Amino acid sequence: MIRKAFPILVLLIVLLAPGAVAQRVKDIATIQGVRNNHLKGFGLVVGLPGTGDGDSLLARKPMVSMLERLNLAVPLEGIATKNVAVVMVTAVLPPFQRPGGQIDVSVHSIADASSLRGGTLLPTPLQGPGFRDPTVYAVAQGPVSIGQIPTTARIPNGGIVETVPPTEFFTRDAIYILLDHPDFTVAKEVAKEINEDRKLFQASEGDLPEYDRPGPLPPIAEPVDAATVKVVVPEKFAQGDPGRTLVHFVSLIEQVSLSAVDNEATVVINENTGTVLFNPWVRVSPVLITHNNLQLRIPGAPGVPERVMPLGEVDLTNDVTRPLQEIIDGLNALGVGPKDLIDIIKAMKEAGAIQAKVVVIN
């Protein structure tokens, strides 16, 4: 007997049929060279109410060094650090930032401090992104804000940008589009849509009659691999003619509509919350399921999952697949709980019945 259970929370990523909703290039890809940079620094949080590092040598040495820079000579033995914590400071420097801009900062205790609540981060140079890069890209300081973890804090807008690494997205008369999720079919589709977008050529050459007539246009985009599409920049954009800058060209590329994006069939399972997310391309092959006191068969013919009687009636030779949505609807109707349903999905994947990538997160 199957006990009644609440249906599992299933979120179907609703994507309409190809051509019904057009995605843009900027929704599924980025431009090579346009990237974040991770910064890091080693600093001190002061003003703690006795929750600092105590007698930790790791905290006392940088405290002595800081006082020496202020022309205060204090012996190591004379430093008490109950109200001081040594911390690692991290930040993300977005592309196209400018000196004087502000960025958020994260602060993490790395010694014996029990809490950073009430503390203030002293000025801390942030270097990076490489460990051998001595350049100071930002300086962080300010009162820290504590969340649920007392030894980790944030300082909103606590970093002031001093300098920025170069952002180079134009290489040898071309730009490179990097897909967020590498896929040969999607890369081919992106190149095809760019080559067929007449607005790009009209913006490049003006409203010339030859671009208004039906027929193929000179290709400027080609897929390099599953993750990369190369786009040759027309000469007038590369030269920066009035009204035709490189920024204008990249903007036009980002707005190119994709009529059909054939994403990989994927199932994402969160075992902690009992949530399953999947896209409409996930299919299930005919399979026999035996789980606890439940027996199901997923036949190739249309219909919902059903209990099976004799095993001899199960047709495992039918190669017609079924949408995963139908299977989950049927299991919910039979009262299968979240944990059991997740176990069934994982087992079907192991048996090769689910034709999709299954990702499990905890």
C-alpha cells in the first residue's frame, strides 16, 4: 500500500517551442576579455569587544608592522590583540570599472577570533588577480557588517578602486563570443543568426540596396568550437567611423535574436529542499521501476505511469521515449514523496533511462 504524501515541488523551466520566444546573444554568452577580476588582501579588524585573536602571534606581528608605519615603536610583547582580528579580505573587480569607483568587500577571519561584530577594517591594499601580481587595484576599509556567520563579514562599497587591469575584447580585427554553456549546436546557431542579421550590415555599410534584397549576406561569424564564435568586425567599425564605433558593433551583436536555442537536456536536483528543476527536452526511455513497495512500468506508448502486474507484461523493447514531466505527474498522483521521487530519478539515470544530464546539489 502506498502512503499518501505531499507532491514533490517540481519546477519546470518553461521554454516555449523554438521560435516562440527569441533569446538574445547577450542572454546566453559573454564577450571574450570582458570578465571579473578577483582581488585579495591581508588586513586587520580592530575595535572588537574582546572577541579578537587573543595572544595569536599571527595577529600581533601585523599589528606591530602597522604601528611602525605610523612611527610608533611597540615591542611584540607589548601588543594585546583581544580586540584585533587578522583577516583575509576579498573583492570582485567588475570589468570597465574606473579609478575612484566603489566595490563591495568580503572579510574573513583566519585566526582565533570568535566574532568580527562591532569591528572596523583598517585600510587594506587589495592585490590580484594573480598571486604574483603586486599591483594594488583597490583599497578596502570601513566598519564591517555581520551576517549569520560571526567570523565572516561584508563592507558594502568598502573598496575604492585605485587602478584597473586592461580590458581587451578586440583581437586581430575580430571579437570572440563565449557561450555560457558550451554546445556545438548552439554555437552553430549563433553564427548563423549573426550572419543573417541584415541590421548589422546596414549599420556597417549604410542603407545600401544590395542588403535589402533577399539572398545570402557575406558571412562575418563562424563557430570556432563548442564554446566560441568568432565575429570579424567590419572595417568601418574597426576604424571607428562616426556613428560606427566598436562599442556600437558589440551592442548590435548582443541584441541579435536567436530563433531556436537547442539547450542540453538537464535535470537539477536539490536533495535538501526536495526541489527538481528540468527543461522540456528531458525524455525517459521505457523502464521498469521497483522502489520500496511500489512497482511501475514506463511504457513507450502514451499515457501516465501505471502499476504493473506480472513482470512478463512489461515491454522493455519499445524505444519510444516519454517526457519526464509526465512521469513525475504520474508519480505524484500515486502519492510518491519527494525523497522517493528523487531516488527514482537518480536510479533511472544510473540505468540509462533518463536521456539528460542529472546534477545533484546538497
